[in-house]
Amino acid sequence: MIRVTRGVTTAVALLALTAASPWPASAQPSPGAPRAGSSGSRSGDLALPEDWQVIGEGAGRQLVWTSPERVPAGDARIEFHAGERLLGRPLPRPDGRSFALSLGGLRLEEGMELRATAGGRRLDAAGRTGAARERPPAPAAVPEAPLPANPVDPGVPGPYRTVRGEYALPSVRLPGLPQPVEMRATVVGPAGAPGGRPVALFLHGRHDTCYTPGTEDVRITWPCPAGTRPIPSEQGYLRAQRLLASQGYVTVSIAANGVNGQDGNVEDAGAQARSSLVRLHLARWADWSAHRASAPAAVRKTAPADLSRVLLVGHSRGGEGVNRAALDSLNPPPAAQDGYRGPVRWKIRGNVLIGPTVFGQNPAPDVPSTTILPGCDGDVSDLQGQIYVDGTRGVSRGTALHSAAYVVGANHNFFNSEWTPGQAKAPAIDDFSSDDGIDPVCSPGTATRLTATQQQAVGAAYIATSARLFVGGDDAVRPLLDGTGRRAPSAGPARVLTHAVGAHRTPAFLPGPSVAVSGGGRQCAQIDPDAARACLSPEEGWSPHFAFWETSPEPGRDAVAMTWTGRGSPVTVRPARPVSLTGAKSLALRVIVPPNSTGTELDVAVTDASGRRARLGRARVDGLPGSPRTAAYWSREIRVPLAAAARAGLDPKRIGALELTPRGGAGRAWLMDAWGWRPGTPAAVPAPLARVDIGRLTVAEGDSGVRTYRVPVTVSGRGSGQVRLFVPVPGTEQVTSRTVTVRPGRHDIDVPVEVRGNTRYGYDVTHDAFVKAVRGAVVGAHRGGVTARNDDAMPAVRLTPVADDVTEGSALVWRVTLSEPADVEISGGLLLEPVTDGPELATTDVDRAWLEAQFGEVTQPARPLSATLEGGTRLWFSVPAGRTTAEVTVPTARDGVVEPTELLRGSSYTYDESWEPVPGPRITGRVRDAA
């Protein structure tokens, strides 16, 4: 167990990014890195968990996790945690197995667990071996009856013949990416369709970019090296493209390998670059619509495009990219961070987001959306895309429909045929894995798991449904998306469950600071390390609603938790002021119950401001099929008619409280929110919103004095709005937050940062800030700050013998000396070398406790000390901050055996600031027999 503390840097070292990979060819991890199945390595006096190590020194010190197998390129970002605290997001090494996080001012101490995760899923050895026991297995799910079929099925092919083609335009340069990005696309459209046709643009997610034909070699880099080919991820949505084209849509699926291969070093993980790429393609289509003769052949042979009716479809990080493109089309980003600076000559009517990431948690509130949540997602496992629904509440007018569609048994990759084994041109995998056996919900062949073909049918059907509602305005398909509980027969046997916010919903009961909860429930925090405050602990399970963002606790995200035994006590939810349900036909509640549970019943009642009470009815909620590896604590939408309230004479304009009474045996439930509901889909008219973007300023620390800088913040758009500002407190683990009212052109967000100059070597110091929309505002670049670069040279390191010729039982000692003190710990190593000119000191010739403290359990028989670890053995040294000396000690042991003098040889090294190895002196130690 390792405790992590911070010295001079900010409380959370997020995205400590450099201009290039931290893994130059010569800067390899220690040859003494623990192999799979080893007991771990050491950093100074600390024992590190299996597969973890610390390498480098000074500003180059990095925490490294190495997987025993290649980690497939995915869309979820890999994160390092200490306990429940996010340390940062590491950068990958080219081998695809190792990931390194710059330690900066982080110091490692005993006491806190290190974890490597992606999308909430444990990746490191402790997680792999403990995944099945982290949460107790849930009871098997009881299959539910199929939902009623919707009278209109949008997944049925239309009347038009389809044509297909490709285009390739000159590559483009995008801010933050060193290499140009391709402008390639696959076009499928209707032949002979009359008039201008609506457009559907697809953007794939982050996947391997290059492959070597005929081999299993795949990699994520850009441009593709000689002998490899780009993986055609843009061709993976042909089934959905053909369906839409047959219905009269011009579809274009664009390639984004150039972004995928370069987004590891970008603070927003490529969201702005993907938005720029989408809008660059749309701008070309606008050009071609005005001057059709100039269009590529693939465009000319399909029907003309109508850019006033555009649907965007994004998969994984592509989902975050099209969300940003929709936001940028309504609220343009600062020119310096954007790759498209022309006019907006299109109108985005809706988004479809498939297993999306949402690292910024900044949805476009005024663009209708459908978020498809794959129940067996093995990549974005926490189903964080739920925030594209929840995160829109209260931000704008609320007329845009935002739907979540939970697809039981779907994984992440199979929505794209080029990521699907047996269909893809390049090697591909099933992203869901069960390391310790059969998962009852998600393993292939189980009753709930979908095949690739079934999953692609679901994707096509729900993309077509969204197009028909958002672009076509056909309200007859709304029940497939808005929680009404209907199915599309064209989606086959898949079970797709939906809920929604927005459209003709009026806010009624939304948990938050102004809401009082009494009786058998409590208001809980969606994100909080305190179990007494949290809605759900990680040991109990995952909820897409409670997806982690940048900090814990995170104010502003609440729910109502209910627990009961037997007949439960009523839970009363009372807002600060009465709410209006005028015009609503039903009360729509989003309620979570535990996975695989059945028969949870809640009596629902409301009371008006004068005290009149009406029981609206009893609702039943069943849990989703789930396992310890799935994020199945997801809310079901239930509706109870409001007719009883009218009959009882309640004033619909002044409803003062909601009452929920559990019935039956023991149980648990969580209320996400409750709304007045009536049917229909109103026009989503964008509101005038302020836009906030946080930038990054990098400065030199200087040699003396204190300089004050300010985190760069741009506020644009129209009107005023509110955002929640988060600022980590330097030198602590605390993060402050406050609500700020912002107006375009003003400096309402002021985050001063003091930078102290000195002449001693130290770390770069990063001061971060991040924001989230509250109301009347949207957020583009959600995080930034001020980074003070160390501008002092690293001290020179000398290694001199103190005792290098000793009698057994004594210690070999070498002294490490710095030319001057540093403000940070300086570390290095001794690589032990095989001895060829005499007997080598062996593992039985040194103190046993020291040996195990350095290298973990060492098995018998005796072996040369240089061969203690497979691939090489290193002794690490460190000079604490402010000091100039340290010692490397090898305590030897008396063995009572007459033997010749034994030798220990090694070569010392450090790394310079460019991560190039700096060889140091070679050492030789002699141990003479005590006799």
C-alpha cells in the first residue's frame, strides 16, 4: 500500500503532458521492472505493487505501470489512482503495455493503494485478480417480457437505391497536433432522390490506427509507418449508412486516424480537434452544395445535400467530438484553439452518441441527442456518456430532448464492423473480457449477450430513429427514445431501455441543496469519497449517473437514496418553493434499483402548498441485468398519471412535495429526478448562452522574486450564465469550488497564480482550474491553468566509494554526491552487471531481510546478485530535497563457508532533462572471506 502526498505542485496532477512522448527509445523502464506474477518492485524504501515501478530522476521521475499484455487502444483514458484519489492520466509507451505518469511533486508513501483504471475498470494486477470479489455476485436477472412494439419502425429500409464512394482531400493541420490529419470519408447516399437531402455525418472513435496486413501487428501512431496501412475505421458504419441512405439521407463517415494517433498529448484528449475535423468536412459539403461541379465523384453521384438538416453520429471519443462540433456550431470557440474558422453554413438538428466519452462533462444542451449505452461496454466501462443526458438539466431552456438508450448485452466495439473480429480488415477484439470465467450477462453465448450482427442492427435502428425524430420531426417514433417503453422490431431480440429529459418535461423535483428530504431517505452525493454522503460506494457497484469527473467530492450532483426493510417509511422530497405541474399529463420519475432485482414497488403521492394530498398510483421498477463488471445501477423511467391530483382538487401551479412509499420486502432505490410530462416533441430553439473556455499558460519560473500570473479564461457568446469553478489548492489535496456568474467580454473568472523564482533545480509546477456549466452557459475547454517551468540545471551527480573492499558481514557502501542541493528528490540507479573474471556475490551472500526489502521474495537456489530479477537487477538511490548526499549500501552476510573473494560490479546512471541516459561511474565491490 502506497500513500501519495504532494510537495510543491497542485493537489491533483492531471494531464502532466509534455510536447513529446516520455518514452524515447533510449529511456526504457528499468530492466528490473517486475514481470507478471512478481511481487513488485521498490522505490527507495517503498515496496510497490505488482507491475508498478518508479523510473528516472528529478523532473523526469515517472510512475510506471506495465501490463503483462498489450493494452488495446481504446477511448477511455487510462488513469492512475491512489485510493479514491485521481493522480493523473499517464502517457503510453510505444510497446502498448507500459504507461507513465510524471510524478512532478508527488511523493509516494506507505499506506494507500495504487490503481490503474480505464473507464472505471481496473487494469492492474490487483484489479485483475480481485475484480470478481470486489463486489458480491448479484442474483441472476429474471427476464422481463418484451416491450410492446412501436407502431412505426424506423429501422425498416426505405425506397431508395443506394450508391457508395470515397473521397480523399489534402490533409489539414489542427491546433495541438504536430502532424497533418487526413480528410478522407466514405459516402453512401440515395440515387435519384428528389430535392436536397438531409445529411448524416459519422465520426468513429479512438482505435488502433495502423496495421500490418497478414499479421497481428496493430499500433496507434500517425502517420502510419512504412509497411503498414491505416485501419479503415470510417468504413465500420456501412450498415447504418445504407439504411439511412435508403430512407433518403446523404451519409458521410469521416476518417480520424490522424487525431487518434496524436491525441495522447492533448489536454482535452482531442475533443476540439475532432470538432474541427467534423466542421471542416461540413464546410466542404457546404461548398459542394453551392458548386456541385467542384465536388468529388463520390459526392456528385448521390443526391444533393441539404446542410440545413444535419445529424451527427459519433462513437466513443467520436461521440465527444460531435458533441463539441454541435456546441461549436452554435457557440464558436476561441480562434486560437480551433482548426475551422469559417462561417457556419449548416444546422445540426441532433446528435447520436454511441458509447461516448465525456471527459469534459460539457454536453451541448440545445441540440437534441440520443446516447446509446452498451451494457457490456469493456472500454468506456463506466458508461460516462449518461452525462450527456443528466448534465443538460437546468442549463438551458430544456426543450431539446436528451435520451439515453441502455442496450443490454452490447459491447463497445461491435457497433463498428471494422472493430469486430470476423468482419474487420485489421485484427480486432471483443472489448468485453472476463478474466476469471464466464460473466452471466456479458460473456458470448449467454442469454443476454448480443452477437455482432444483432448489435449492429440495434445501432442502425436507433440511429435511424433519432434521424426520423430530430431531423424529420416525426413524433410517432419518440416513444422509442423517451422512456415510454416501446421497442423497434427491426432491432431484433435486443432489449433496449430508455429514459429522457427535456422536450415537454417541466422540472419538478430535482435533488440539490435547495431540496429537503425527510422520512426514510436522505439526499446523497453522486461523487463523494465519504461513504456517509455518497449515493453508492465503488464496492457496491457502478452507476452511469455517478461517473467520476475531475474531483471528489463534486458539489452540484445529488440524488435521493432510499433504504427500507419490510414496509418502508414514506420519503418526502420538498423543494424550497412550490413547483408547477400545469399542463402535465403524468409525473415522470427516473428511479434506480439494484441490478437483477425485481418487483420494487413505490406508492407515489403529491401534496400542494395548501396541504391537499393525492395518491397518484403505484409504480413497479425492476433492475437491469448486471454483474460485478457492468455499470447497471441505471435509472428506469416510470410515469404515474396526474388525474388523481386533479380529482382531489390540488392546485397544479403550487405542488409542494413528492412522497414515495416503498412496499413489499427490504430494498433500496435512488431517485434521480421527477418531471411533469406530456407527449410531443417541441422545437429545440437554442438559447443565447455564454461560453467559457479555460486556457493553459506556460511560463519560466525565473531566478528570483514572485510574479503573479492569471489562468487564461475566455468568455464569449451571448447573455450571462453561471459556471462552477474548481481550483486545486497548491500544497494540499483540497479543491475549492464556487459558482461564478459570467458575461461575454468580462473577466468574471479570476484565478491568480503566484510563481516564485529560484536558482535551484526543481519540478515544473502546475496550477490547474476547471469549470462546469450550471445554467445559462456552455463550456468548451473545461480545464487549463498556469504551468511554471523549471529553468534551472540539474545538479551533477558523483558516485564515490566509502567501503568497497570489505570482509563478509560488513556492508559495501558508495556515496552519491550532488554538486548542489535541489528542491526535489534526485534519484538514479546502479545496474548490476555479471562478473566474468571471478566469483560474483550471490543472493545468499547478502543480508536476507535487505534482499527481500529490495526485490521482494527471492526463491532458492542461490543465484548471482545481478540475476536476481529477470532481465537485470538495479539498486536505486535517491538524494532527498535540500540535501547533497545519500548512500548506496549492500549489507553482506557471514555464511561460514570458506570461499574466494567475491565481486559485485555495476554501472551507475541518471537521466538528463531530455530523458537521455547519462552514464555515471562504474563500481566494483570486493567481499573477502571472514576466515
